[in-house]
Amino acid sequence: MPATDSTSKPTITPVSGKEISYLALGDSYTIGESVKQVESFPYQLQSLLKTEGINVNTPRIIATTGWTTSELQSAIVQTKLNQKFDFVTLLIGVNNQYRGNSIITYKKEFAELLQTAISFANGDKSKVFVISIPDWGVTPFGKNSGKSQQSIAKEIDDFNTANQEITIAAGVSYTNITPESRNATQDLSLIANDGLHPSAKMYGQWASALKPKVVAALK
């Protein structure tokens, strides 16, 4: 970084000495399929929090493209992770919808995953943050999927209604990014080169939406 004189030196909040641990649970939307790792929303969130003086460690991510709620549950068990984290994010369900899985089963497994997330946050529900499922129907892949955008949107909304009700009932923070995800209909810069997953730009919007909530919970 080039040196600056005293008149132009920017004001930067110093990062605190305390290291903050972060666990991100999910699927392709959490690992940032088709973008660089640093462009995924967990890593962009980490970067944004550092600008607020919050020293967040490298995110611990349990997520893989294609996972449903049950597959995420199985993976968590297999990791045998017993660490507690300062905060946790959870975004899961698009593959349940895509595969035509039962929403009743989704409700049960999502509720269980939410309790697992709270457990990872050492029982502190104020340190857990749920993100809604984006609408993949507006992407080029979705438009060419053979399924109507309207039916995809309705199903996504149904799954999000379920996960939002469960989240709010549990007293956990819920961030609804779905309406903004639908802006990709007109703005292809929100879509990655694969024509399906979010771009770094969209992930940045998610991180920005989460930032004030996480800051408030950690400070």
C-alpha cells in the first residue's frame, strides 16, 4: 500500500486483538460455486467485518454443491466437529426444491439444522444468521430448464416461507435476499459465468446485508 501524507490518510478502524471464529453451513451458495473463494459471501463478509475492526478468522465452511438438508446433516455428523463458534450462518434448501423433495421433510430437517447451528454458536441464538434461498429461476440456466419461472419462483417462495417461519419462531436473525436475487432478470452481472450461480457482485450484496446484523451481535 502506498504511503499517504497526514492530510489524505484514510481513517481505518483498527482490527481488535480478539479472534472471531465463523462457521458457514450450506451448499453451493455458501462455497461460492463458479467464483473465487474470496468472492464467496462468507469471505466477503469476513472482509467487511474486518473493516469494522472485527478480527474474523478464515471461515470454517461445511458446504458442497448439490447438498440438500439431509446431506448437510450427514456431513456435519461426519466431520465430528466439536468446536464452538462466535457466529454461524445457515443457507440451505435450494436443492430440496430443485429435486422436488417434500417441503414437509424440509421443514423437519431445516428445524434440526437450525438447532445444530445454535449449538455450534454455543447455544447463543443471537449469533446465528439464516439467509433465504435465492431464486435460480431468473438465471439463464433457469430460463432454459424447461420449467416455468413462475413455478420455480412459487416453490422457492414456499420453501422460504417455511424456513423463515421456523427461523423467526426460534428467535434467530433472518436475512431475505430473494427479492434482490430476482434482479438478475435484468442484470446479468449478478450471475456467474456458469449461468446459474451468483456472481461476486451478488454475494457482495448478501455480505453487505448481513454485516450490520453480525456487527450488532458481536460488539
